[in-house]
Amino acid sequence: MNIDCPSRLQEAYRAGLAAVAGDRRVTEALARRPLAGDDWVLVAVGKAAPAMVRGALATGQRFRRILLVTAPGCGGRALASARSGIELVLAGHPVPDAGSLAAGRRLLQWLAAADADQRWLFLWSGGASSLLEVPVPGLDLAGLQRLNRWLLASGLDIARMNALRQRFSLVKGGRLAARLRGREARVLMLSDVPGDDPALIGSGPFVPARPERPPVPPPEVVPRLPPAPPPGPASIPLQLEVLAGLAQALEAAAGPLQRLGLRVVRHRERLAGDAAEVGRALAEVLRGDQRPTCHLWGGETTVTLPPQPGRGGRCQHLALAAAQVLDGHPGCCLLAAGSDGRDGNSALAGAWVDGSTAARARAGGWNIDAVLAAADSGTLVEALGLGVHTGPTGTNVADLVLGIRGETDGREATSCPQ
């Protein structure tokens, strides 16, 4: 069975994205349980927020006001231009910026000014933790940015990162829901976190913080710890539903591969840890398979950044490390890409590699070890034409990593159809 591996993997990846599209999932949720009346206020925050707002509007539901907070390039500006009545705030991701603080202030103003019987629909997705923030007194924007840059470079898992973010926030860890003061609210979420835990999505603004000891940032990051804010309430009366997460995306991605007649192995353990180490381990699995098989993984790895990192992201980093192990093994191909369509500080969603990638890199004078050490995977990925391009996807459920071990006639693909 000769398989055009890059093309097939990209088809599967896109099928996974379609299954967890924010507009589709919100429309379905509101069709199952419609909102009664037209006196709702809609607040959407996250990288998938524009798509989620489109899904809410597609039901014909009317809203008194709409606040949309998202990152540049996620489709928010186009939606706000096409639809009147949307107040748009563009904010920073993955590091908060002035827009993030403006979004936080605006939402608190809305909550403070609203009537006691005002009803709220919140649409929340990955990226919200950075996009909307109200820091504790004593932590200014520069300090908040310093803290988040340290977290992003630290290699910490999402639970410990969020524990520290909650320590410095007046809206995270259930503190935003506390400001509803018992008013009726419904929360619809897309999950990009382990276990689809609402306490972790966007650092848990609607759920009391879990008992997790936060890491201690070094003095050069936070010279003096400001007083911790009061904890959120132990329980909060609101309706909360997680619409979709990584499991649904991987299930849908398996479909096109199963139709090829391939054996499909869905790995249940969520990917975490150092991206390069994970990439090499996954490549060993592919290389060791003895029959045509597709392997599906998902999760979010980490990259510990050098002082002056290059261009790229964790998916491209993982893929290049995998290419080192796949070197000279025809028939093996791996694709790693973020579900939100953007990997790190590059314009790519991720990358694909196969058994010829490392040799092509050497022929071009590249040293993959040096590229990984410099966190400059994006430069090499673009030079070799290995990028996965999607643009804004309208969802955000962590990263998908798909691999094929297929039979081959010895020829390797050199481009990935877009």
C-alpha cells in the first residue's frame, strides 16, 4: 500500500479541526438548550471567540450587548465589521498586553453596571488567560508581562502555570464568576487543557481554584510579591458546559485514515513534557511498527527557550526532533500542528516531516541539533517547505500529532499539499 503520507495526514488533521469548530459546537449547544428571551449579554473571550460568536448569532438569538475579546489574526476584526453591535477588544497572546488589561476593565465595568436580573452568556476558549486580565494591585503591565514570559519559557505544565497566574489575578480562579453576584449565567467552553477541566481553561475564571502550590518566580521576575487576592467562592451557581476538546478532534481525525484501510492506534495518554524528547519518542514508535499503521496523539508539549529564541513553536520543534529519528526510514511520516492554526511566534500551524527530512536539512547545510537549541525550528521548516498552513481555524483544543508508518516504493514526498 503506497500512501501519500503528508497529504493523508493533512486531510485527517483538517477533519479533526472541523469536528471541534467553535461556530458549529456553539450552534449545536444552543439548539439543544435554547436561551429563553432576548435579554442576554454575550461575552466571548479566546482565540476561538469570533467563531463561537458566529455560532451564537447563527441561531437567531438576540443579545443586548456583545463583547468580543480575541487576538489579532483570529477573525475578530472581520466579524465586528460585518456585524453591528459588537464591541471588539484585540489583546495580546501568549503574553498579555494593554489590550488584555483594557478587556478586563471593560468586562468588570459591564458587570458592575448591569441590573441585578441581567443574564449572561460567556463563550470561553483557549488563549483567554492571556487575552483578558485584571492583575492584583501592585502588579503593573510590565511586571505581568515579565511574569508571563518567564512562565512561557519555564517548561512548567499548564496546571502549575495557571496556579501562579491565579495568584496574581482578580478574575482567575473563580473570581470572575464571583462578580456575577448570583445572576443567571451560562458558560460554554472549548477545552485545550488536560481532562477538559474548567478550572484550567483560561485559568478558571468561573471555577474555584484547585489546591495547587504555585511555583515561586525568581526575584528578577517579581521582585516583591503583592498581597494575594481573596480566593473565589467555594461554589458558584452557574451553568457550565465544555463543548469539545482534544478527544473529539482526534476521534474525527481517525476517520479519513480508517477509510484508507489503515490500522489506527489512538494513544490515550496526553502528550506533555519537552517537545524534542516527545518528538523523538513518537518517531521511535513509528519507526518500530512492522505494518501499515496510523498513530494519533494529542496534547501540549513545552520548549525551554534560550535567551534569544528564534522563530517557530512547539509543534515544529517536536516535528524536527522526530525527523532525526526517522532519518533514512522511508514510509514514515509525522505531522504536528496546533488546533488554533498558529504555532508559537510563527505564522504556521505546525510542520510535517518524513524519513528524508534530516537528509534534506544536511544537504542544505542545516544542523537540526543547533536549530533546536536556538528554538528556531520555524526558519528550517519554511526553508524545506514543511509548514502546515491553515490561518485562523475557529477552534483551540491543543495540538494534534499524527503519524503514518506505511509501505513505500522507496520514494519520499517533498511537499505537502495545502
